[in-house]
Amino acid sequence: MSTRVGPLVLERRALPSSRAMGAVRGGAVFLGLLVGAVVLLAGSYPVVGSYKTMVSNAFGSGDAFAETLVSAAPLMLTGLAVAVAARM
């Protein structure tokens, strides 16, 4: 079904399956970890030890998790602002 609004034609998009969306999200996380590992190896840092340190410093205690949320809040709000602006 399509709707005409002046010179524009609006059509409903078909949604991908939840399995496909999950695969894309999982692939993105894996690719991010892989690129991070390559960067760590290029800098001659231990990959597993570095990831363990990142996880323990971000989620190791209640205070660490709170600091992670405080640091991530501006990034999340900026992403939300860009998403809302792109929808208009």
C-alpha cells in the first residue's frame, strides 16, 4: 500500500526477520572485537589481558558500572539526537 503526499510516494518497508537482525547485531559485535584485537596486536599489547581489564574496569563493581553509565550517557544522548534528526 502506498500513499501519495504531493510529489512523494510513501511505501511501507518489509521488515527483516528477527533472526537476521540478531545475526547482524552479533556480527557487528564480533567485528568490533576483531578490529580491537588487531589494533591491540599492532600496538604489541596482550589482547586477552586487555579485554579482561576493560571488562573488569567497566563492570567490576557498582561504582565502576555507575561511572561507565556516566561516561556513556552523553554518547547515547548524542546518538539519540542524530537518530531523531534523521527521521525528520
